[in-house]
Amino acid sequence: MIGSDHVFYPWSAQATLNPVPIVGASGSWFWEESGKRYLDFSSQLVNVNIGHQHPDIVAAIIDQAQKLATISPTVGNEARSELARLIVERAPGELNRILFTTGGAEAVEHAVRLARSYTGRTKMLAAYRSYHGGTGTAIGLTGEPRRWGAEPTNVDVVRFFGPYPYRSPWGTSTPEEETTAALNHLRQVIELEGPQHIAGLILETVVGTNGVLVPPPGYLAGVRALCDEFGIVYIADEVMVGFGRVGEWFAVQAFDVAPDIITFAKGVNSGYVPLGGVLMAERIAQRYDNTVYPGGLTYAGHPLACAAGIASINVFERDGILDHVRTVGAYVLGKGLAELASRHPSVGEARGLGFFWALELVRDPHTREPLIQFEAAGPAAEPMNRVTAAAKERGLWPFNAGNRFQIAPPLTTSADELRTGLEIVDEVLEVADEYVG
């Protein structure tokens, strides 16, 4: 029974829930038993990159299940090895080996373990306005309110501010100034904390839930240079933006940067079967060539999950999905959202890349007062709750967070479907406009 009282739902106050009962999905759509359909502008949790029920992925899972449904991660497996090869061939820099996990949070856990072991240091640098997962170390690294309820986390972490040109912590006026200020700040944090104690720096290449913050020109290259200078392992958290979300296999490739470690999950196989991983430089992996690595997961690199990942990469290549994301993302989503922003006073800024965008909603476009305040709850959150409800009532499922109307459709979504979604967003923004004084 859908909505059973026996299900305990994540990130929710259980007594307030009335979950939408979903019975089917296809492509960029999913629907209720009543027949009401939703255009999925969130890719669920920004993971269904290949779209719902893709026949090639479903067939690959069935074929693998008939051949070998499951096997220990401690033995060799054809699907696991083939997926690792395909990922490494598409990775930047010297990233050459993969520790598979069952999701993004576990990937972050092991990335931190590797960084600490490799450097012999303990501290981690992590940004405010970040999310890295719900498990112990991952939630401790997280720089937003979902961490608060899990504290104390006992993670040796130091936080810093990343660039946010629209709401600059340093009052800058150009993206270039923001880059300079952010890197100067990061250098000072490193020096004050003692670089000889800092194992790694973890950073979402494009900040996800906390605002779709695209790094300004030169910022990631500057982070790479600081990590090199001080011997810090640079971990790019690409759980959300890897595998095509911004039009590249890995988002760092859009900025011509190669980190020491990439954490991935979600889009690697669109969540058809849980899968994640840590993609690491060979020099880090070699630390364990003759020493036992202290970690593992029962279902790491599950054959069904890996088979889905192989099929997904093959579909990406065959159907030109990366090019679709780059081109359609720019001339349909980018231009369309910019046009909406020009007409709706509640839109302070439209920003994004590829199939990953956010409209920052405000009460005053001049003062940039947000539509709702940081961590608003109850009646204070009503404006965004109304905006989200208006979208769902009209058959659009957004990826909203804070005062942002966020958009992350499946990468297979057609230009016409995107235009349909933007027409709904246009109507929904009228609700936000009501609060502009």
C-alpha cells in the first residue's frame, strides 16, 4: 500500500507527511494512479540523468540479472571492470582507479579516508553552503542546516566561504573580483589552520542544493593551485553534477581542472540500482598496493548497478547526450530563464549551466532581500511553499531549496518538453511576484 504508516521517510516530520503516490514513469514524466502527470524538472533527486524507464538500461539490468545477479566486491567481475574502464577513459588528469560504493555519501566517506591516509593529516576543509551526504563524516562536512540535527558530528573540519557573486561575502562587483577575494580568503584559512594539518579540501564543483552556484572564472584553478602549494588533496564532489549534468562527463572538465579525487554517484546509472564511487589519482591508489585498505561495502560495485552504468554510458555516446545538454541547456533553458527573469520582479538572478539552473527569488530586486530568510520554517516559509505547490498543481516537479526555484530535468528531456516546463514556471512566478513590495 502506497503511503503505508510503516514507512519512515527521510528528512521529514512524519506526522506532517502526505506523500504523492507515484505508480509509473517514462522519460521525463512520472504519474499518480489517478493519471495526473508531472514533468520531472528535478530528475527526482538530481539523479535520473538518463530519464525514467530507459529501455536500454532496463534491458541491461535484466540481462545481468539472468547472467549473475550478485557477487562479492572482493572478486573480479566483468561488469564492474568494464564500467571502471569506461569511467577512467572519460576522466580528467591522472584519475585512474575507482573504489566503488553504493552511493554518494559513502563515496565521500571513503574519499576523506583516502585523503587522510595519503597525507597523514586529519583536518578537512569544506565550504559553507554545501551538502556532502547524510552519513557520519559526510554530514559533518556539510555546510548547511541539515547538519545541525546530527551534531555533534566529531569531524575534524574547518569551513570556508566559497564564491557567491550575487551575495558576495566580500562585497565584490564582478565575477573576477569574487574569484580573487574567495581565493585570498581560502589562503588565509589554510595558513591560519596550519597546512601541515590539512589532509583534504572537498568542494562541489557546482554547488547543488544550496543554490546552483557556478564557480566564477579562475576559481577552481586557484583552488587547485592552493592545494598543490600546500600538499592538500583536492576532492571534487560531483555526486550531483557528474555524468552530463552540465554537459561534460565530469563538471570539472568545463573548467579545465583536474582534482586528485572525484566522488560520484547519482548520474553514473541514474539511480536505477544504487551505485557510487571514488575516482582517484594513481599515486593515491598506490598507497595501498602493498598495504590493506581499511574499508569496503558489501554491495560495492554491484553487478546490476554496474551493468546499468555501462548501458548508460553507451546511450550517452550513441545519442549525443552531452552535446544535447550543452546546446539545448544554453539556448532553451538558459535563454528561457533569462527571459523570465527580465519579466518577473521576484527573480533576483537566473544562473546555471547545462541542465542545472536556479532562479533566486527575492522580495526586492534592488536590495536583494530573499523571498524567505535562511532556514525559514512554518509560516515564514509560506511564500516558497506556495510557489512549490503552484508548480506541482500545474504538473511540474521542481527541485526547490531555500529561496531558490531550482531546475534539473533529465538530460534526455526534449527542447519542446523544456519549453512546456518554462511556460509553467512563468505562471508559477506570478505567485512569487505577489510578495514583491
